[in-house]
Amino acid sequence: MSGAHKRVLLLGPTGVDKVTAMKRLRTRMDGSLGHDFVYVDFENDFLKARLNVRNWVTFLAQDIAQQAMTWRQAWDDFKKTLGSEAVVLGLHATYVSGILGLRCPVHIPSICSDFAPTLIVSLVDDVFQMWSRTETRAQGQEVKGRPTFEQLLAARRAEQLLGDVVLSHLGNPKARHIVCATGNNLDALVNVIVFDAPVTYLSFPISAPRELAASGDSSFVAVINQAHLLAAQEMITNRHRAFISPLSIDELPIVSKAGKVPAGTTSVDFECDKERWNLVELWGNADLSILPCLSETISIPVKQIDDASSAMRTDVGWRDRRLVLQSASLAIVCPKPPHENRITRGVEDEIQTAVTVGITCNYWQQQDWDPGDFVGNRFPAAGSMGIGQTQALVQKKGSLEELIRTPPP
């Protein structure tokens, strides 16, 4: 298909289930478009055959030069298999374990010259789900890794950074690197891979809807969910659209819950699919997210959460800024909460970040939540000096449906 990416590099830290994500993506692509690709799991398909050691931790404990040599041997094996078919190559840019921390034996020049991806996807996930997967796999054995929350967050940051490094060394101005969470809609990845669709970032308050819902008013949560349902349908109707939502990762609820437990409590139980923003209600169907949310209750040591809480809070701002900057437009839903005369700080920061670099911001405000047109007055019509950059780039839409249907310029 015209615009389809033939070489996709899929990065993802330990604990992100890339294999299952790609199985779901292939099913979605084949069912909706008849498009297929070959998925290569580099570590399992090639690297493990070259290890010649007792276990994975033994490999990670080796001198980095030895690790790098083994990695290059595995890469040479992989390179011989490359043909003309579309390939999604899944690999870890970094490896992390509880004993050894972060390691990086990958050879970036080989990735750039031999594979030459035109699209790099950094697949990220809620850290509590990453931790649960690694703990389940380890079964209590330290030799199998068991990274902490802090180490998993460090690996998640490093993967994204190395994705940027690969992009900078490709020398291809048309190549892209996008960050996408497993809680996002599958069709966003479908449309980016097959149609090179530009990204629209869904911007909206998150704390305010939650606070209203806690007081018994779920109307704001319903509006946010409705925006996502419309976006899900728009990506099917128009395959040149791809929406990415900040709620694809939702880690602060576990931080909040751990902060409220009585002193001396050693662990906290967390229902992933109920205590983070519900992905089924967000997208309308459990099959529509890249990965479904874990359905079980997981018991997490409070110390794990406390040690990583600052990093999780910091990552919210960093990640949202990154999601804005990789986008061609913003679709902003109700920047002013009901009963408040303010645009929330998070949305305000996202608008300012976007405007600074020339990204179009479209917004819709529910009228009965803003009878005095506070938002419209914040972005007024042209004054005596004519229209300014913010006025040119921030545009009001008459309905939520119009907001979602408006494509990037």
C-alpha cells in the first residue's frame, strides 16, 4: 500500500509484551486491511541462540565488549534473513535486571545501515504492569532478573532515548520515531505503519474528571470517554488519522493509593483494569487497545512505589510533552472544567508547548460548563496588531464530533 513502512523498529523495555502486541496488531491489520508483515523477536529468535551461557543474567554480567560481540553475531544471523517483505523488528535497546541494572550492547550503526527503519516505535506500558510481568516470569528467582520499579522506569526512559539516537543516525528526513503506549488504540499503530498517518494528540484534563467522579458526578469522565470513542471510529473511517491519548499510560492512581495506606503497611493491592482509567470504556472494546489491561489484582510492595513515585510523577510531564511534540495537531477536549474559571495547568502547558513549535491546536468546550466564554476570551480574535501566533494556531470547534473529525493541516 502507498506510504506503508516496510522496515519498522519496535523498541520496548523489559516487561512490555511486544510479542502479544504484534500478534494483536497483525490480526487487526489483516482483518481490516488485508495487510501483513513479518514480526521478528530478535532476542528470542536470534540472540538466545548465540548466548552459550547458563542464563540471561550470566550474559548481562559479562564484559560489555563480550556482550557486544555476541549481539553482533546474532545480528549477522538476522541480517541474512532479510528479504523484500515488510518486517517489524522487535528488540530491546537496553537490558535491565535487578542484580545488574541497565546494560546496552546494541550496535546502532548496524541497525541503521542494515535494517534502515523508516519508522521507530517505542512501545511503553504502565510500570506496575511491566513489574507484574517480570515478577511472574521470574517466579521468585533473582537469577531471572526481577527489576524494580525504579529500574524499569530507567529502562523505559533509555529505550526512548536510544530510539532518538537511531533516528538521528539514519540520515533519513522522512523517518519517524513515535512513542506509543500499550493502552492506546490499535488502529493508531495500524494507520501509522500502513498509511504513515500523522499523529493527533488528545489533550484534556485528567485530575478534574476524576475528582468530579469521586464526588458522584461522572459527566466529565463520560465526555472524555466519548471523545475517545469518536476517535476510535474516526481512525476506521479515515485511515490517515492516528490519535494518541495520554491515558494510554495511567500510573498516578497507584502512587495515590500507596500514599494513603496506614504507616507500616508493606504492600498494596491494585486492580489494574479497575483502578487505572478503564480502557474498555475508553475505546469501547477490549480488543481495540494494543494490549488489554491486566485483569488480576497485583500485590505491590509499598517501598517499590515510594522509591519510584517521584520518577513516575516526573514522567507524566516528560511523556506528555513528548507526545505533543511528535504530533501534527492537538484535539483539546474541555480545557476548562465545570465550576472552575481556569484552563487546567496540564492542558495550558500542552498548548504552549505546541504553539511554540507551530503545532495546530483545535479545541471544543462544552458550552454549559463555560457560560461566560472563559476559554474563548483566553484565545480572542485578532486585535489592533492583527492575529498573533497563538490566535492563528488555537482554533475553536463547534462540537466534539467536529473536533475529532478535523484533520491536521
